[in-house]
Amino acid sequence: MGLIQRAIEEADIPTLSISLNRTVTERVKPPRAVLVGYPLGHPMGRPFNKKTQISLLKESLTLLRDIRVPGTLVDASDRYRFK
Amino acid sequence: MIKPAKDKLLASIFTNSPGLVNLWAKQADIVTNTSTPWASAASNTLQGPVALVTTAGVHLIGQPPFDMDDPEGDASFREIPSSTPAGALTITHNYYDHGDADADINVVLPIERLKELEAEGFIGRIARRHFSFMGHILGSRLERLVGETAPAVAAEMKKDGIRAALLTPG
């Protein structure tokens, strides 16, 4: 996914990815990423958990707009643990 | 064991064992980059259009599924119009457990949630279409992804005037 993200960023479109694994993301080094504590297959958390999905989407888009340092990987808030 | 059954069993084990994913990631042959491209985001970038890109193998039921028989994966992509109802989407991807995403597509492609953010004014405008790939692309298919299909999607997004893109894995 990081390779696709880099191609889009190279086309001058700001991007942010949801990351499920710190090791992979640190190696691929996308322009901006937010690390959530969710298992594979669940970048936006549990099904039908609309409140959390909206909250994570808002946090991600805000980071996309506000991150100023290339290669920044942010840990999402604790509320995005897979409870 | 036949390949799809074996893939699904492994996907289920990995999905339920983050520690195993970490072990895999530490030894896997992943590209290691020391620099990253950068496009500055303007303060009004969320006025949009805002697009989604996923590698979760999502596609319209009527579109050809991703090729799960090629061990190097499938570097092609599918366009997902914003007007697509969630019920018209499906997932072809045997390398992760998508049972929860099958039940609620927003788990991997938050298309309904993004529409709601447009309705409430958090973003200005949602893109008219989004893009989907499958992950797990290797070898010659990876070359096609990097040299052809990923830049093609970027060019299509440019045509749509996309100002922010959120990417989600499978």
C-alpha cells in the first residue's frame, strides 16, 4: 500500500494511510501515516461501530491536513484499541 | 491442502495474532525507503474532493474479481464510484480474514462514513470515485504496480482534482 501512496503523493496529492503494523510502515516510510491498534483486515475497527469509524476518520483527515514533517507516523489515540 | 483453503487458514491465523504479523514483518522482504515524497497540504485541503484508496481487494459485484490464482498477486485496480451503495460491493482477497469487512464494508473502505462527513460539512466534497487494489503483490506484478497501475491511478485522481487521499489496507 505504501508504494501506491508514494505514487499518489508524487502526483502532488497529499496522502495519509492507516497503518496496522509499525515495522512495515517504518520501513516503507509513507509521507504520513496513523498507526491504529487493530488486527489485519480492520483498519477502521469493528463492523458497525459507526461512532468510532467517524471519530478515526476525522482524526486521520485532520492529521492529513496538519502534519508538516515528511515521513511522520502518528500513534492513534488509545480509544482505537480493538476492544 | 488446496491453495484457497490454505490461504484462508493462514489469513485467519495472522488476523488473530498481531505478534505473528510482527515476526513476519521483521524478516519479510519489504522495500526499505530512507526518504519519502511530499506534497504540501493546504489549510483548506479538506474542502476536497477527498478520495479513498484501499488495498483490501474491494470491488463492485459486477466487476471482474482480483486474480487469486497468480502467486505474485494482481496489480490491477478497480474504480468505485461514490454513488455505489455498500450492498453493491464485495471483496476478493484470500490473504486476510475479511469476514467483518464483508459484514460492514466501512471496516476497510469507509465510503459511507466519508459521505456522512461531507453531509455534516467536516469535508467540503467527496471524490466522485475511489480506487481499489489488492495487497500482497510480488515480483513482476510489483513491477507493474510501481511502473504502471499505481501511477495510472494517481493520474486519474489528478484528473478528478483530488486534494486529499486516505489509504486503507486489508
